[in-house]
Amino acid sequence: MPANHDPTFVDHLAPNIAVQFLDRVAKSPDAEAFRYPLPDDTWESVTWRRTGEQVRELAAGLLALGLEPEQRVGIASGTRYEWILADLAVMCAGGATTTVYPSTNADDVAYILSDSESRIVFAEDAEQLGKLQAHRADIPTVEKVVLFDGEGDSDWVLSLADLAGLGRAHLAEHPTAVEDVAKSIAPDQLAMLMYTSGTTGRSKGVRLLHRSWVYQGAAIEAQDILHESDLQFLWLPMAHAFGKVLLAAQLACGYATAIDGRIDRIVDNLAVVKPTFMGAAPRIFEKAHGKIVTMQAAEGGLKEKIFLKAFAVGNQVDRLKREGKSVPFVLGLQHKVFDKLVFSKVRERFGGRVRFFISGSAALNPEIAEWFHAAGILILEGYGMTENAAGAAVNHPQDYKIGTVGPALPGSEIRIGENDEVQLRGPHVMAGYHNLPEESAQAFTEDGWLRTGDKGSLDEDGFLTITGRIKDLFKTSGGKYIAPSAIESKFKALCPYVSQFMVFGDERHFVVALITLDPDAMAAWAHENDMPGASYTDIVRSEAVHTMIGGYVEELNTRLNRWETIKKWEILDHDLSIESGELTPSLKVKRNVVAQNNADRIASFYG
């Protein structure tokens, strides 16, 4: 049976994102909407009123350039305040945003803009502009480029200020132009062409409608999870559905957002911003967990013993509470002491005010979630995909099960289909892939449910557990099925130094692994092990590191079925990166790219 919730709130949704945004500005004009970092590392705060004024001018500027309903406007930029302004302006002008990751190479940028027939493109800086100029002949529909950073050229390129100026002139002649367009947008009008980051093959443009995003925000609001008093820290790529859904939730719930897309500044920013919640990919939690554990191990002595004892007590107390059992008096006293000595310091690393984190885009190992939970930090795992506007299921702060991704969002449905495939139905589901009718038809079952390609199960309470991608499952030559993601996440919970652990063995007689180690963790390890200043390659190739990682692999193998155990493995001399094309911008491994890049190495395991 499908898992679902009371869908009645769906009957009262705003008609489109533009109206939802304008209503938010009218409802809380003087409340903080956004804050963003300045070059001197201070933060600038803007109200909803000011955001509304800026969006209105930019939207009017787009109308002055002749933008018509559902015509596409590209945004090629990292996560920053101007991305939000541009996207909301496109919504309020009746257009549809085309997403372009800033790491996308010039050829693929040209493909996306050509495939989407984008008329206007917002480009972050000279680097992004250069990609467009190099392929101008391949993107004939692009009439204007608007730069976030930089000046116009009085021809093809405008500055953001230039566009705002056009908008002010247009509003002087047509004072209600933006409001008139906003009222005319139908719920089923195209809002976004979100191009998948492509773990396999060429990116596809997912057609997402206004109703999809309005529903997502309203579904989160209906659960009473987030409120105007909350403060979000947002670093996620806005070209990814996870980032965009948090903007949709902000419009519905009215909380403020501190925004900075620089991944290397996340931890520093959390200490300054002190948010109440943040969305993140599992790699962020894995990295934080690894750094804290290795720092304590380096301390050694009494501090390390206190740390380990604290988490032993914390896990015991946490387990009793989640099972609904009482905590013995002495154990409770110990927990209070350790909370002051250890757990409070862990929480302070994240600003000290976090009510919960939301983890998405890939599976989070339950052991890492339990580790954070023992320290008083709740990670709510959720689930979704670009094709359903990111949110399909999520745990609730007062009703969660670690290891699951929660129940279906209210007003939508989840069922388990053939081959245990997770299938979705609801207002959030895409209208299909752009210019790809055959792929669009294949994405749905005969009775209209979205095929996710994920394998999973629903428990008696409707909580969904994801067990892996169906296409990633492989069978050994002995006929045993392997779910690589389950093995990989177990190793990440065991080894605090690991960055990526990738399992292979399709149609082979045993399983092997490629390993990359976290550069920051290994630099710290090297300092403690008489290798200060050594290169990453020299560190990971050292006999000491090989022996250490071998110990973790042996420990992993004790937790696996015999046919799953890792017989051979190797540490790569580099970590995976977005720039190398081996990670998506949401930090998911492109397994096929890694396999291709290391085909000879993998083959040698079986030589």
C-alpha cells in the first residue's frame, strides 16, 4: 500500500512561485530574508522588502528585454545571493530558469543553453562569460548575457545594474507590470529546466512546473518543521534540486537564509552564522565526523579516553531513549557530565544553535547519524530526486527513524513496485524530460507513477528505507548480488580518514575496492606521524598508511557476508573532485567515470 498523508493543504496552494514570493514580501517586509558575505568577511543582511525591490527591478528588466511566458533564462553561477535574485526575477517575469553548474565545461554549457533555447543568461563572472563567448555561434537563441560580477559591453553583455536600470525605466511606464505577470502564471506553467548533473551520460533537462516548487514549500510548512524564527545556512549548489527546494521552503515558511556557496568555508561560516538548521550531502557529515575523531585521537592520553567514554555513554543513553526506556540514574549523571565536557564542544563547532540538519542527495550511514545524535545533533535524512523537485520523503524532528528517509511528504504518495523499485506520485513530479519524449515515457509506469530507479522498502509506519540504486547492484560470477553503496557507507563509518570508498566486482569472482583519503585528515595524520609537509601522494603511498587502511578494511570484512568481503584494494594518489569530473556538484561519485579512469587498475586486481 502507498504511504501518504492528509492531502487537504494541497487545495490551498499559491498559484505559482511569483505570487508566493510577493505574498512573502507583503507578509514580513521588515524581517530578515537573506544575509551574504562581503569581501572583508563581514555579513550583509537584507530584508524581504529590499529583496522584493531588487527582484521586481530585475524582473521588469527581463520584461523590457522582451521575455515571454515560459521562455528560458540560464543561470551559470555558484551559490550566492545574486543567484537567488536572478531566479526569483525569472519567476516573477513568467520565464523559466535553466540551471547551469559553474563547473560545467564550455561544450556542455553550450549544449544546455542550446537544448533549452535560452534567450538570456545570467553569468557569474568573466570565467562563465568566457564559456559563452567561446561558443556564441552554438547558442544563437541567447540574445543577452547579464553579469553578476563585471561590466557590460554596450552590446551582448549587460551588468546586473544595467538590467535593474532597464527595469526601473520599464516600471516607470508600466508600474504594475510584474504583479500583472505574476497573477497570470498558471500552476502548470514551466518554472525550471533543471539539468541533471549526470552521474551517467549527457545531462537531461527536467521540466519542473510552478506547482512542483509551491507544493514542496507548502508540504514542509504543513509539517510545522520550520518557522520564521529559524535561520538557515545555505551552501548547496542552487543548480541542484536540494538547494532549490530549500528556497521554496523559505518562501513558504519565512525563515532567513545566510548564503555562501564556498564549500571550504562551511565549518567556519557555521561558527559565525550560528544557524538553526542546514541541508547538506552526507560527505559533509562524514568529513566533520572524521575530523573530530582524528583530532581527538591525535590528542591521545586522558582527553582521548574521556572522548571515547563520552560517546560510549552517549550511544547507550541515546539507544535507551529511542527505545522508549528509562535511563538509569547513574548513567544519566554520567551523560550530563560528558555533555558539558564533550558534546557541548561538538555542538559549538556547528554554531551551537542547530536544531537539526537535513541530509540528502545520497545515503547517510546510520552509524554516523547515531554518532551525531549521541552528541545532541539530530540529522534528519530525506529522499528525493531532480525528477520530483527534490523532496519525496523526510524524517520529522519529533518523529524520525535513523536509517530511514522518513515517510512521504503530505499530499504525495510512495509505493514499492516491481523489483522493489521506489515509485512516486504527487504534485511534485516532473512534466517530463525536455525534448526527450521516449525517455519521458520510460520514466513513468503505465498507471502514471514516477520510476525512481532506487531499491527500497516501506515499514508498517510508512517510513521508507533506501537500499541502493537498482542499476548499481551487481552480481558476482558466483551468482551473489552485491549492493556497493551499503558496503561503502559501512567503511566510511569505520575509517575517519576516508574520503571515498568505491566497490567493484560485476561478473567477477570476488569484490575489490578503490579508496581515496581525505586530504585535510591526512595532512593532520602526517604531522602526527613524522611526515609534516609531505605531499598527499607521498603520504597515501607510505607503508604506514597502507597498514593503517588495511586494518580498517579487515575490520570492515568482519561485518560483511563472505561473498561481499574486499579481497583486494588500492589507495588512489588523488582525491576525487568536481573539477576532475569524478564527483557531481552535489558531491556524489560518478561511478562510471571512476571505473573508466581506473579500468586498467581494476582489471589488474583480477590478473
